[in-house]
Amino acid sequence: MSPSSRLLAASTAAAILLLEACTRLGVVSAYTIIPPSHMATALYQSIASGFILPDMRSTLVGVVIAAVAAIVSGFIFGALIHALPRLRTTLDPLFASYYAIPIWVFYPLFVFVFGLTDIPKVVIGYLYAVVAMIVNTLNGLDRVPRVLRKTAKVYGLGPAGTLLRIILPTAVPYVFTGVKLAISYAFIGVVGSEFILATSGLGYRISWAYISFDNPLLYSTVLLIVIFSIIINMSLSYWERTLMRRRGLA
């Protein structure tokens, strides 16, 4: 573990212990937040009883569908846009301002079109994720030096060989950044959408617990989302470091 990772872990542990002490001693009211130990206990009980499992499944399935669709289509769209400079010039202003658009405002429209199902939240997750993948694919393709493309022609590499041996290896770091962002944005889009009109999912369960003043369920579900986020980020970071080591960049 690196020094920065150890510092982060120590800081997180200290913050948890401080919150535990403040809530136990009454410095922070239980109506505001419950002790972290109570959150962990409530989360264990929700999982052991099976109460939270359908919502976990609904959220994770939605995130996976949205992220995979965004990664695949985002890479394809990015490659096509890169090959069409005029189209890219037209779309660049949209990409630059895209995340200033509150996509959740279209949720009622998606509910009207697709009904009160899981499709609207998947669409929201996809829309949040796909542009990050497109932009980072474009950045990766922009970073391929012209001299490498010329070298590929000199050695008689066809389009497929140039793509597999020159373009993709050079663009991998940027494309992988797009993958990480796409997964994160898909998670944010799906969970955020579940707060609005969804009938299942972790976001829906948090909203329901908040309205019902059920603090143990509220904070245990928030803790579950935090755990998922940490696992996803750590897994992607480990995968990225592995790829970089194989390429001799780390």
C-alpha cells in the first residue's frame, strides 16, 4: 500500500471513530445521523433478511446495462466522429457543455415513452455515461502520433493491423479513463433516477426511508452505495495499474 493510500485509510478510520464517538455521546443527535456501528448492523440485517436484495439487483442490473451500452457505443461513436472532422467540429460545442444539461429533467418524458419500468433509469444512466466515453475516445485517438500511422503504412499494415498494433495500444490510457468515467456516471445516473419515480432500486429505497423517517434503513443503504463505489473504484484502479505495468508505464 502506498503512503497516500495509508494516509487515506487512516484519515477515513479516524473520521469514522470520531463520528461514532460524537453520536454515542449525544454531541450529534440520533435524529440527524446514527452511529456507524448501527449503520453496519442495519445493513447486515437488511442483507441477511433478504429485504434489500431485490433493490440491489435492480440497481446493479441497471448500472451494468447502462455502462456496457455506453462503453461499446461510446467507443464506436468516438471512432466515427474522429474519422469525420466536420461532424466533430459541429459536435464539439455540445460535448463541451453536455454536463451542464440536467438530464434528469427528461425523466418524466422517458416514463411517458417507456412506462413506469426500469428502462427510464437505464436510459438516464446511459446518457450520463456515453459522452464521457466518446470524449475520452476522441482524446485517445488524437494522441496517436502521425509518425506511427506513417510507420504502419511503411510496414504494409492494413487498417485492421494498424488499429490493433498502433492505434489501440496508444489510445488505451485515455479510452480506459473513459471506461472508468462511464461506469461512475452510469452508477450516478441510475441511482439518481431511482430517487424520482422508480419503484425499485437503492435510490428508491433511500427516498422511501427518508420519507418514512427510517434512519437505520436510510443510512445502511447509503453505506451500501458507498461500499459499492469503493469496490468499483478500487477494482478499476487495480485493473488500470495492471495494464500500465504490462505496457511498462508504471
